[in-house]
Amino acid sequence: MNETKFCINCGKEIPANATFCSFCGADQKTAATAETQTGATATTGKQPTPPEHTNMWTALKLGMKQTFTWSQRITRPQYWWLYLDLMLIALILTFTLGLKVYSFPAFAAHVNVLQAVLLLIYSALMSWISVMQFTAGARRLHDSNRSAHYLWFSLIPIVGPILIIVFMCQRSKPAGERFDRFASQPKPWTHKWWTWCLLVLFTLLYAGSVNIVARDNAMDSALTTTSNSDSTSDSDDSYADSDSYDDSDSDSTDTDSDTDSESDSSSDTDSITVGDDDIDISDQKTYNTSYSDSSWTGSTFKIDKVTVYKTDGAYTIGSGSDKRDFNGVVKVHMSIHAGRDISAYPTQAKLSTNDGQQVDADMDSDDFDGDLNSGTDTDGNLYFELSKLSSVKDITSIRLKWDASYDTDDYDDDNDFKTYDATLNLN
């Protein structure tokens, strides 16, 4: 029986001593050179390292090592174990970072530094995973004696992805050796400048797409909130009975506050709801305020009521390094009239008190800000948790700072960004 080999170009079976392929005409000297090098290695007495048992860990190590390796092969078990690894990692990243970066744009009218850092980390990791999965698919096709160009089938709706899955499930074929290209001393991809350039490029593209989606989600949420607020703006006390912040005894409290600049109420049975948490309160004090600012773009920001709550015991907010206790809550009601198309973010406001505390607005504040169209009106409540509050009467003044902006093509327009700074005396 005559010995045979496979063409290094088309993969057809040809005689072992053939110098040219009778099917495609490709020169077989490369194959002969590779065989000579293999024989030389054998004469040194070195035995090849037996392959590791394929599992999730070995497949992941191989995938990371060959992130930018195109012209080699991986077996069917190696590919599918790696696929499982990458899917699990992607899910973990989505639940730990993805939900945060998709919830709010990092780059809008202003830059949120923390959100930007989370976005870049998430995008870099997801880009790396995508590249690893893509090149692994190419090597799996090589192992089944198919060109990586078969990946173009994935662009065909419905049918294309099904065909790719079928190809990835095929057995290994010896003719796939024609795709092996081994350098004498291959350099790791981490030591190549162009691989890092590609990762940076993919990261920026991925981050840009995620930021656009987050911005669109914020705009849709703002428009929905605006339409909802228009239907309830006729009632002056609608904010006191909102779903996000509910006072069980608010009827009597708000009635008293309409006739006086401030009101006191204390009861062991009072409670409020912040987000999904019910908080018992031992004392509360409500102040009517008259803050109004119409100095920018014809837009008006008003704060007409501030309520200070003393909780019945200590409560906890946040998790991990952001976890902290609080025993006081400050509620600020704000209304906005947009004189032009603007972006306003009072739900990201910072509040400082006369006793030296500074806190950020709670994430469970009413969703009434964001991108506002000209002529629209919206209102809602801002909530701030205080770490220390001995008595509601200790808070005699507060200071709020928040940002607003609008889009413009005029580079000389220095009025496109505004930082509001409001100080309210509660005595």
C-alpha cells in the first residue's frame, strides 16, 4: 500500500513523495520542511509533552494563551469547554458591571468618572472575551478541515448561526493539519504591540456602543417620567403620596404644613418606604421653602418643601465598600420647567448640612430628570440618607449642588453648562 499525505493547501490526499498537488497544484516543500524539522526533534531524544486532560480550566488557559492565534487547531472538547467558560464569565460580568454601565451614560453632557471607569473595565473584558471566542471558532473550523471564512455564514439570519453550530460539532479531520503554522519560537500575543492596539480599539468601540444604549435608555425613562408627571402636576401635595416615598400619616402632616412654614409630627407608628424598604420613623419635621432659579436658558428650578426624618433605629444602605448605616433621611421636593431642550441631573445632586455631613442623592430618588424637551414640566422627590441625626431640629440649613446643560454647535457658547448651588435655611 502506497503511503499518502494531505495537501498543505486543499487538504486532498496525495502520494507521500509528491512535490506538487495533483488537485490544486500547490508546492509541497513546506510540508517536507516541517517533516524534516519533526524528524530532527525526534533524534534529540525529547518526547512531546502529553496533552492535558481537557476540562474547563485547561480549555480556558489555552483560549487565553491563543487569544490572537488564527492558524492552528483546537479539538471539539477544547472549543466547547472554552465556550462554556466564556459564557459564564460574560454572565458574571453582566450582572456585576453590565447592569450598572447600561443604567446610566458615563459620557453625556458631563462625565461621570466612576461610571466611565466601570464602562471601560466592562468593555475591555467583554472585548477580550469576544476576540477569544472568534479566534477559537476559526481554529475549530480548521480542525474540521474547513477554512475560517466559513464564519461569514454567521451573517446569514437564522440559517447561518445554525450552520456554524453544525460545523463546530464536526469531528477532527487529519487533513486539517494543512492549517498548522508553527513558528520556531512563537512570541506570546501579550508581547506584540498590535494585539494591544486591537484590544484598545475594540474596547473603545464597545464602550461607545454601550454608552449610546445607556443614553437612549435614560432619555426614554426621562420622557416617560415627564408624561407621568404632567398628569399629576395639578395637585400640590402629589409628591407626598408618591409610590417611591409613602408616609402613612402624611395627610395630617401636610395639612398642618399648608398653614405654617414648618410642621412637627412624631409617632412611633409612622413609616416611610424608600425603594423596596419600609423604614420606621420616630420623628419628622417639614419645611415650606421658596427657592426658585430662572437665571439659565429660561428654565426654572424650584424647591418648595423639605422634610427631615429621624428613623426609629439604625438602617443600612449599599453593599460592599459602599455599605453604611443611617438614622436620618432628608426629602427634597423639586420641580423643573424646561425653557429649551436641556439635560438636568438633580438626582445626582450632593447635599451638605449645617452639621458637616455631605451625602449623594439616593438611587431610589424619583426619576424625573435627564433629557427634557423645551416647554415641559416635571417634578419629583430627592432622598438623602444621613449617617448621624440626633434630632430633626439639628438640621437648620442644607445646601444642594447639581448640574444641567444643553447641546450646542457654537463653540463660543460658554453658557451651555450650569452648576446650580442652592442654600436653604430651614428655621
